Amino acid sequence: MRESDKVRSSESGKARLKQSYKDAGLTQEELAKQANVSVDTVKRLLGTKDCPNGIERWAVKNIAKVVNLKPTDIVDPKSWNPQQQLPPEFERLIQEKTQSFCGRKFVFDAIQEFINNNLNGYFTIIGDAGMGKSAISAKYVLDHPESICFFNIRAEGMNRPELFLKKIRKQLINRYDLQDVEDVGLSTLLMKLTDKISAGERLVIVVNALDEVDQEASGNLLYLPTNLPDGVYFILTRRPYNQNEKRLNFSPGVQIQELDLREKEKESNLDIKEYIRELLNDGEYEQGLIQWIQKQKQISNDDFVEEIAIKSENNFMYLRCILPAIADGFYNDKPLDELPVGLQGYYENHWQIMGMTNKPLPKNKIKIVYVMCALHSAASRQIIAKYSKQNELTVQDVLDGWAQFLQKQESYQLPRYRFYHESFRDFLHRRDIVQAAGMNLPDISAEVAKNMTEGLEL
């Protein structure tokens, strides 16, 4: 956008500007003088004078700088960055991850405090699988449309350094109207932005799931810069790691902070309970959940919230799985105290319920599940049948039985399916599960690779 383009202040922006110039001990005339604008311009931004056409962007930036605000504190971010849309390759994921989102205020408060108190830096959110890291990233991007983002998705092959650079570079070019930067690295790209970032403006880049990065070469994961210009911040998420797995080194002048969700048991437990209560009042699940609670012996809704919160072990993926299953009648014959505990416990329980441990083993169905796990992209029922060498009826039976674990993509001619969460792949690769299922993972991977080589497309 051009600096001469015009924008309007939001209602909250007017109030914030008014409070900010008063806190700074300024009059409207003094504010106008320091910002090199007219007093009428200040009044229009405050809403005390008619503003039919809006205020030029450069004037908003000048005024914001004087009172130590960002332009988006005065103008709605969606109006300030109207061209800023969710990257199409991540839009579906962001929308899915933010459905029924609630809580995590303590995380967003910590992020904002870090940005407010530091000139630049890396803020890393650490947590076990299913603790909501991707949802936090998605919610931040959704609420801050001016941010730049990249979501590592191992299952789709969206986890290579060259893809990361390509996607981030494209977003930065679109946002800042950069020229002749198609071949430069991220460090150089960020340095070129220093003249484009206005005073008080921050560039936030969200990078989700560093633990899913596929990178053979040494150096920082995704070759993240060791130095950052002022005003540039990265929000990273990853699973717990040891020092050998960290693969991040930064210069002394770059600020670093980590927030480990495992250490925030009290705050996470409150968010977990809030999520359960929301689903108890959700039109899609309310009736089924209430009916199940009423079948239990002397259990109130509050008792249900407390007990499910304990069983969840502060894991949102557990709730995403078990609450719809309860509502759908999947656990009609089980009392509250027999429900599985924790995400891995839920996977084990469902594995047994679906007959995957029966004798003799249902090897055809087991193979279908493992072939889907080995595929690196969503695939249709027909393609899954070809890769697993099973008939489509058997494949459909598996898809129906594991529906709550699958993401169904209906934007293709034929619907495609893939496992929703990386933690289920982890479960399938557990040694005891692999051995009990009688599977040979290298053989399955080799068979899938052979089919691809022979031209069998996804």
C-alpha cells in the first residue's frame, strides 16, 4: 500500500490514542506539532472532527510514533493490512485449529510482554503432543493478520527449509512490496525490511512445529537467522527436546524466552475445564454429552468437567477425541471411571475397541492404517485401496471406524483423508504397537515408495 492511502481509526483506537497522548502529558496541539501533522488531523483520528475520507497512512504512523503506539493500535489491523490474507496453503489448517478455541490467555499475555519488553527475539512455546501448540499458533495468526506464518506439516511434506524460505519470502514480498529479493536468504531479506518497518511497528513471524522439520544439513533448524533486526520477532513452537535436538543458536544481542506448557499446570487445567464446558453447551455435542452424564450414577455436569479434566492430563487432543466420542454414543456402555486416561491411553483403548488386537489379527485393516500413515499426503479411498492392495469396502470400513482421527478434505473430485494429528502417527510407530500388530514398517514404506516409482499417483 502507498503511504498516501487513507484509513480510519477504530472506536477502540480512538480511545487508546486519547489515553496515550494524555498519559504522555501532551495536548492535541503538541501532539500535532511533534507528529508534523495538523491539529485537524489529530482531531479526525480522535473522532472529534468529521473524517469522511480518512487519514493518510503516513500521518497515522507519525502520530502513533509520538505516543509509542503501533498504527494497528489506532486502526483496525484488517483495515491497515487489507491485502493481508491467510496464506492459502495454511488457511484450512488455521480455521480447523481455531474452531472451539478457548483460553490460553496466559500464553498470549506472555508473548505480548516479551514483544513489549524486547527490541527483537525468539519466543518459543514448548509442549507435549496434543497440548495445543498448533492451535495457539493458528489463533495468534488469525487474531494478528499482519503476522507472517509457516506451519510445518510432516504428513504433507511441508517441512523443508527451502519450502519455509519460499513461503515466508512470498508473504514478506506481498506485505512490504519488496523488489528483487526472489533469490536472497532470510537474514538478508529481514535486513532489507528495516527501511520498510515504520517506527513502533513490529514484524512477527510464527513458525509452528519445529520438531517436524526435515533437514539433514547442520545449522539452525530452517536456517533461522542468528541475528535479528530490531522490531523483528519469531514465535516458535516445538515438542520438548534435549540439547542435541535443539539446533538453535543465536547471537548474544538476540533475546530468547521459552514458555513450557508442562510447567503451567494450573493455567492449563483452567483452560481445559473451560473447553469442556464449552462443548457441554455446544449444539453439536450438548444433547449426547448430557444424556451420557444422566446415565451415570449421581454425576453432575460439574463432576463430569472435573473428572474429564483429570483424565485429560491437560491434553486438548484427548478432549477433541473423547468428548465427541462420548456424545456419539461410543462409550454408552462404559462408566466414567472406566474411560481411558491421557491421549496415549485413548489411542490404545480405541485400537482395542476397533478390534486391532483380536485373534486372529485383522491384518488387512491394520495394513490399511499403516499404509495411510506411510503416505505423505491425503489420499482418496480408491488410492488407499490401491496402495494397500485391499478392496474399497474394507478401506471404507477402516475410514468409518477411524473417522474421528482423520481429516477429510472435500475440495477434490474425490474426498481425501489423512490422519489429523502427528501424535497418532507416533502411537502407530510405538514398538509395542508395531510388534503386536505384526507390521514391518520398512517393508510398508518400501512398498509405498515402489508404487510411487511405478507411477501410482495420490
